[in-house]
Amino acid sequence: MNAQAAVAPAPVTSMLRLQVSAVIDETADARSLLFEVPEALRERFIYQPGQFLGFRVTLGGKRLTRCYSMSSSPWTDTHLKVTVKRVEGGRVSNWMNQQVQVGDWLEVLPPAGHFCLDQQQAADSRRPLVLFGGGSGITPVFSLLKAALHSGERPVLLVYANRDEASVIFRDELRQLARAHAEQLQVVHVLDSVQGFLDATQVRQLVRHWRDGEYFICGPGPFMDTVESTLLALGEARERIHVERFVSPPDPHSEGPPVDVETDCELLLVELDGVTHEIVPGPGQTLLQSCRAAGLEVPFSCEEGFCGACMCTVEEGQAKLARNDVLSAAELEAGWTLACQGRPEGSRVRLKFPG
Ligand SMILES: Cc1cc2nc3c(=O)[nH]c(=O)nc-3n(C[C@H](O)[C@H](O)[C@H](O)COP(=O)(O)OP(=O)(O)OC[C@H]3O[C@@H](n4cnc5c(N)ncnc54)[C@H](O)[C@@H]3O)c2cc1C
Ligand code: FES
């Protein structure tokens, strides 16, 4: 048990710098950036397949934070790699595609995110792994796929949706993997230009031999909604359906809804890695600030309420969110909150971070 006196909120970001070691033009509008992690930072950049990095760049006088998932897998790739697809009118994605060069140093937040498999899950052959990637959503899914093929015999289905053939990122690598793991991996391409947008009937058809699986979905909003709702309607368990939403945060000058910083919380109980810590939250502190001030290494990345790295559940009492661009109504209903945006409400609040 840890006890902590109230202290003033402190900035908690731990920003690091990595140098771009290579650039790969994947398609006309997507590019991979590779980073060589120096020995001194190796430990900070240990990551799980499916996790992302946060990047901070200053463009047009604004400091913008964006997350990009690793398309590399820690168990098969020596370099750390992110893949960025240009968004029309998007600032950072176009800057990454047009301006960043080999040798540049970028400000990076350490790996974060829950859209991942651990090594044991990856090797678990009892459940099929069913991956749905749409457009740039292939990046974390590709990392998961490579990790699963590397770690065990588990059957893997990838359903990969794109506008047209020219927009398919990692097409050649996927072809090679499908050939090398013909018994284990099935790749199904869905092209808007040929089949139209993926609909519920197609999803049902695609998963008919892949039921009772572990599902990972990442892509455009309507694509994700279609897949998720169809799987739920088929009776698949919510806890086996993992989603990652690719969103940008609001610009730094735009304030979130006003927050009443007074708190009546006297005791914050935080369950982390199976241990419960007792914390006295400081006035106005977010849940994340209280945890960090108490020396707890809880997960976080953007600190702006859009990446989901700091997701945890409120097991007792309540937390009031200042901003939320990531949690769905169902997740809020199930008790999830964002530690970086939540402030405790009620004299005693208990949080649990996923293991
Ligand atoms: C966890 C996570 C992982 C991600 N991983 C990846 C990944 O691996 N690969 C990838 O490509 N992306 C990924 N993303 C998405 C990425 O972080 C960015 O959201 C994306 O690149 C767009 O950023 P941008 O700065 O280019 O666009 P922004 O500048 O944020 O613009 C986004 C959209 O808003 C419009 N817009 C911009 N400014 C304004 C304005 N002032 N008023 C109105 N509209 C405006 C733009 O035209 C554009 O359509 C991820 C996101 C998250 C949260
Ligand atoms: S750290 Fe990104 S949502 Fe909290």
C-alpha cells in the first residue's frame, strides 16, 4: 500500500526523441518511417504488437500530438516502424509523408495502447484470431498478424478492406506471408471499387468458419461499426472484440468542457498489476496526475483524451471526464474511464487498470 500527500498537479509527459533511419513509400498515399532505437532507450521502447507511439510536432505554430501504430512486430522486426496514411487536409499525416526525411529527429512518446496480444495469447491456438483492417487500420493489425504467425499455430483470418487495389498497403508482404503460412493464414481482400463497402451480410459470410474467435478491428468508423455490431449480433462475446479508433485530438487551443476542479474525494484506491495502492488525490488533479504523483507507473500517452492508453475501470465511486474522444457509450456504461481526463467524485473512488 502507498500513501501520498496532496501535491500540485504536475505535467506528466515523458517526451523522447528518435531518429528516422529509413523511409519506405508503401503506396501513393502511405509511407512507413523506421526508427533505430538507441541502446539507452531500448527499455522505454519495448512494445506489444498492436501498440502505438505518440508524436508531437509543431506545425503552423501549433503543437500537435498524433498517434501512429507500429506496423512492425517486436518479435519479428529489428526496427521500430510506423506507417502513416495521408488524410485529405490532414496536417501531420501529410507532413509525415512529404517532409520527414532520413536523419530527422522526431519527438516521440513511449509505446502505449491496449489493442494488443500478449505473447501467451499470441501462442494460444485454441481460438482463431480474426483481424479486420480497413485502409490505414492495417498498421496495428499487421503487427498482430506477424506476431501471431511467429508465435504459434493459431489460425489467422485477415479481412482487409481498401478503396482499390492501388491503396493496399503491405500487399507484397501479405502475399508472401500467406504463401509461407498457407495452413495457418487466410487473407481476404475487400475492395470498395469491386465489392462496395463491407456490409453485415459479407461479415457474416466471412466469419462463418471463424466463430468463437478473438477479434481485432481497426479502420474507418462505419467499417468498424459494421463489423463490431455484426459480431455482437452473432453472439460473439464483447470482451473478445477489440477495437482501435484512429482519431485526431482537438487542436491545443480548443478547451474541453469546463470542469469543476473541487473534489470531495479523500481516498483513491488504484489496482495496478494486481496490487491495490491507496492515494490521497490532490485538489484538481486528474486520476492520472494523482497516480503519477504517487509514483505509480500507470499507462498513458497523449494526455488529451483521444488515444485510450490510460483506459481503466471505475470499480467504486465515480469519475468525471473533462474530454472523451475515444470511449463509446457502451464502454462508459461498462465503467471505463480515461485516467488523463477523469477526476474522482465521491469520498472513495476505486480504479482498476487492465493487466
Ligand atoms: C491510437 C491511434 C493510432 C493511430 N494509428 C495510425 C496509423 O498507424 N496510421 C495512420 O495513418 N493513422 C493513425 N492514426 C490516426 C492519426 O493519429 C491521425 O489522426 C491522422 O493521421 C490524421 O492526422 P492529421 O494531423 O493528418 O489530420 P488533422 O489535421 O487532424 O485533420 C483530420 C481531418 O480534419 C480536417 N481538419 C483539419 N483541421 C481542421 C479544422 N481546423 N477544421 C475542420 N476540419 C479540419 C482535415 O481536413 C482532415 O479531414 C491513429 C490514431 C490513434 C488515436
Ligand atoms: S493518455 Fe491518451 S486518452 Fe489518456
